[in-house]
Amino acid sequence: MGQLASLFTGEAPVGAPREGPAPRAPYRILLVDDEVNVLRALQRAFRQENYEIVSAANGEEALELIRTQPFHLVISDYMMPGMNGGELLKQAKTLRPDMQRIMLTGHADVNAVVAAVKGGAVYKFILKPWNDEDLRVTVALALEQYDLIERNRRLQRDNDTRGKELSQLSQLAFNNRSRLAIMLHKRNHLTMQQMQELCRLQQSRREPLIKILLEKAWVPEGLIHDLLKKDLMMQEAALAEMAVDPAVAALIPGSVCDRQWVLPLRQEGRRLVVAMADPLDVGLIDDLRFMSGLEIEPVIAPVSAIREKIKEIHGIAGDAAVQRLETFFTGSDPYEGIEIVIDEDVEQISIEELLQGTEEPPAIRLVNAVILEAIRLRASDIHIQPQTKNVVVRYRIDGVLSDKIHIPQQLHQSLVSRLKVMSELDISERRRPQDGRVTVRTPLRMVDLRISTLPTINGEKVVMRILDRNGAVQSLNQLGLLPADLEKVKLIVQKPQGIVLATGPTGSGKTTTLYSLLKHDATPAKNYVTIEDPVEYQVEMAGQVLIREKIGLTFPIALRSILRQDPDVILVGEIRDLETAEVAFHAALTGHLVYSTLHTNSATASIVRLLDLGLKPHVVATGLEGIIAQRLVRRLCAECREETALDQEKLRWLGSLSAVSRSYRGRGCAACNQTGYRGRVGLFEVLVPDDRMRSLISQGASTIEFTRLARDLGATSLIEDGLTKVNAGFTSLEEVFRVLGPQ
């Protein structure tokens, strides 16, 4: 346990040796503000951080400190007497380009602030009054950026140094032993004197023989190719029409390709096909075999085509050897990359290396920052999506995804490993999807995270569903039901037995509705039991069962066991298959009230879905007491809502030109983060079967017949409910169109 505890506390494992690199000096932060109280408040915000804080009362004093002392970060107010914050940070950038710069402002001159950001003088600006937690997260990310820049600069210096060394070695190490001159001499295309001159120049200049031969123009390149193709049966590669895998190209450094006029094209098992200007250079072939670890199969190609393709792949022009070697030093071993493609496998990284990556401060700080920011913004989901050049963190806020954070690609693996360790997943398994959960205590509140990983071509994508453990169950009156539908629902929950279904796609609020039904008129005289995966609300009066399929605790097994617990009301998280449906309807027909969910698009479609699962029509007709189909739309912000003109085109798409007499929009304000929306409200379609409906169900009627009868029964459709809420100002016409689409 001591070894695992260190992953979360950051402390050394129990019994671990204390040797290691000396701890780095604390980050130095310069605070600049002309108000003493503001400086004190900033210092208090960082009192628990291991930062060295220095303060200055104005821009001139701050510049003097920057000239004489090193700082990692400067936080400056904008409005100050004399030199303002924008000018200060601009000069600070000139003095110390690597130092991160944050502007703290309550000034209304947005143009000046934005100009400072666009000019590169400001890493980020924070508005007064600030939130201490937001400020600490922003500073942590800025310091992380500083470390990344320093690390990249060190790597670049190492690359430059090694590039020069390899460039020199490439000129000395390759042993060119071409038989091309001998072949041309035997065919009377070169004289003995010319052949001896070629050998002398090659030994003195240490360049490929083909390069010297073409430079002398003693034999045309086309003649050489004809001889190689006809006499030696060499294959010719059409490079202009070929796409070379970057991992294959990386098997031979760009500097070698450019100097020796060779280019790896593809790997076939243990053979590497290489385009060569001189395929008779046996010494070069031996060197390429040693370098790549593969058998070399040479093919011929024109020199101009080889050089053009090298330039396309490596960005090389002329003899710039240092720039050509980036592919040799960046990324993992290129040979491993080839094995990945052929065997459809991933590069093997030891568990020790993965665990070590999770203990690095960047991984811990990034995970904490991502989760805290999601909770602060009231996000329901966190998406960590790797892309080609970086990793994007996206938050689903009020049902809509938006990009919030961009993370360097090199931090992706340690970030994912950290999340896997937290949720007790297998960090060494990166080829299969995994699911886990973890409880996180934050300064804001305690939440449960349901974590899902999915392998993609750019790396593992992670999605986290945020479940608030302390979230209060809403009453039926708070759901947003229209008065007529509310009366129907209140009638349904009074039934002593039967099954009530909440239907809709994922994320439409079905579980919230079921808990509202469960809570309504709940009394200690009844036994309430829930079966869920995961448990989304904590309810003291109910016995809540968490499904664990890994140990065999599935919905049907748990439901059968619950029936022996003498329940009155049962909540089943989801009906997924025939077995669960049969047990749920059996419970409904034997004196229990059952609440459950189903993934269908409408109330009437739910009936057909139950029949498709394999349930007998008379069982569905007898046990079904009500269906609530629903969607969630964003609620207009009450602080900035204003009336706007009707969008006639949207109304036509929605199939009604007369149902809406007025429309509203959210202007955007601080309360709603400038989105115009805050929170969500439900759209509902409530269907309560009568005898005619039960008769149709028993007959196995179609969806069209069910829908026609539902309209006769007075059931309000989702689109009608949405347009009513547009009229009332709860949501906007655009939002209803986004969720329901054209009708």
C-alpha cells in the first residue's frame, strides 16, 4: 500500500531510498500592483504553494528587479500610475523572453488588453475580482509552460550538437565500394584513366562515386540506368507516385539519405526496399544494413527524383546537415514504429516507466487542473482527445462540447497513465478499451468520475462522466413538465404495481427523472431498492446496488436477488436485453412498482422496442403503466434573456409556423460565461396507456398506429412541448432545433 500511496500523495514510498537528484529551487514569481491590499491578497493566494514571492509597487521598480534577478513568472496589474501593465509586460518580454507573463485587470479597456495578448506580451489575463483557485491553476499551467519551453530548448541544443557530430561521422564512416566504374569500363563507356581519376577523387573527397561521375559528365545518367535495367535486371522506382511512411523514412537519417543519394521506401518483412542512385555500391549497402537492422533490397531511381523526395519528406535542401537530423533524434525508435504497423501492436513500455510517468509533477498538476476546471464550469463530461500535434481537453457544458485546454502531445501518455492509476485500471494495456471509476474530493465538492478509455490512431482517448455525489434529487415540479403532463405523472407514481419507463438517448436526463419519481411521496413504510451502473445519486432511504459485471453481478442477477428482499419500489438503471426486460416485467406483474430506462426516440417507439426485444405482447400490455420520453435543452440565462425576432426558417424546419408567437435569446453575461444559457430544462412526452392502447399492444400494432392513438389520447409530442417552452421564454428556438432537428 505504501508504494501505491506515493502515486497520490507525491511522497516517497515507505522504505524507499532517499538518494536522488537534489530538489529544484522554488519558482520565483514577481507581483506588480500599486495597491498594497491587492499585493497582500495575491500573496495570501499562494501562501500554501512552494513559490518565492517578490513584489513591486510600480512598473519601473518591477523592470529594475527583472534586469537584476531571474523570475519564472510575473503577474502585473494593468492600471498603474506611470507605466501601465501592458507596457511593463512588453518590456519584460524583451528583457527575459522565457519568463511567463500574466495580466491582472479590472479595467474596462478590453481593446488594450486584447492588443497586449495578440502582441505576445501576455500569456493570459485574469479579471478582477479573481477566484483564488482559478488563479492558482492558471499560475500552475503557466509555470508548466515555462518548464516545457526550457525542456524543448535543451533538447534542441542536444539535437544540434548531435546533428553536427553525426554529420561529421557520416562523412568519415561510410565505406563506398562501388562497382559501377568497373562495369562502365568493361562496356567501354569509361577509359582506364577516367576510372583511375574517379577512384582518386573518391578517396580524397570521400563522396559517393556516382556523385563524382555525374559531376564530371563522362557518362549520361540515362545510359547508366539503361545498363542497370537491361543488363542487371534492376527494378526502377517511380518515386513521384509513391507515398513513404514517415516511420520507414526514419530508419535511415535524413543526412545519410541526402549525402549518399538513397531513400528507404517500404519494409517487406525483414527486407527494406531502398531507392539508390548507385545500387552497385556494396560498401554503402553493408552500411545501410548495419544501420537499419534489415536486409537491403536496392532499386534504382533518378538522382533528381531521389533528392526531390528527400526534400519532401525531410525538408532538406543542399547540404544543411544539422537540420536534416531532427527525425533521427525525435520520437521513439523508428524500428519499433515499423513493428507496430506490421504486427498491429503497440510499442512496449514497462510498467515501471508508466508508473514513474504518473509521479511526475506535470501529470499530477495537469490532472488536477483539468478536473477542477471542469467542476468549476459545471461540466458533465470531460473528453481528453489526442490529435496529431497536441491533446485537446473538451468539456460538455449544458450538453454542448467545447474545446478548453490544449496539452502538448508528449504529456499525453503520462496524463492517461495517471488517470488509469487513480481509477485502478491496467496502465500497461493500451490496445483495449477499459472502464473504471474513482471518487475525487476537491475544494469545491466531492464527485465520482466514471472513466472510459478508447484506443485511437493518435493514442488513447479518455472520457470522464462527472457525477456529483452530493447532488440533490429534484422534485417533479422542478423537472419542467407542463401542467397536464405533471398531473399524468403524479397519477402514474400512485400505482401500486406496474412498470414506468423513461426513454431517450444518452445524456437526456432519464435517471434524474426516475429519481424524482422515486422521491415523490416516498415514505418509510415502503422498501425502495435501486440497481444501477453507476449509482448517480445517493439516497439514504433506498438500498442501492452497484452493478459489477467483472464479478458476475449483472442486472438480471441483481434484479432476481432483489425480488427476494421484499421490495415495494424497484429502480432498474437500464433495460438492455431480453433477460433484464423479462425479469423487470415479471416484477411489475407480481405486485412491484418498477422504474427503468430505455434508449428510444419517442414514447410510442418504446413499445415497439420492447416487442422487438422478444417480450410477449400481452405481458407488455398488462405491465406497462406509463412512458416518459424526454430530451434536455439549455435554459436561457435569466440575467441576460431578451426577446428577439422569430426565425421563420427554423419554424418551417420544425413543422410549425403558428405554434410560436414570441422568441427569446441569451445576450451573454458574466453569470452564464457569455454563452446566453445557464442550466438545462427538459422536453417531455408523457404516454399513459388506456384500454384501447393495451388492445393495440396485444395485437402487435405498428408505431404509426400507436402514434395516432397517442395523439387522440392528448399526449403532447416533444416538438410541441419544446415550442411551448420557447413561447414561455425557457429556451430558444435554435436550441429546440439543435436537439430535435427538422421534423
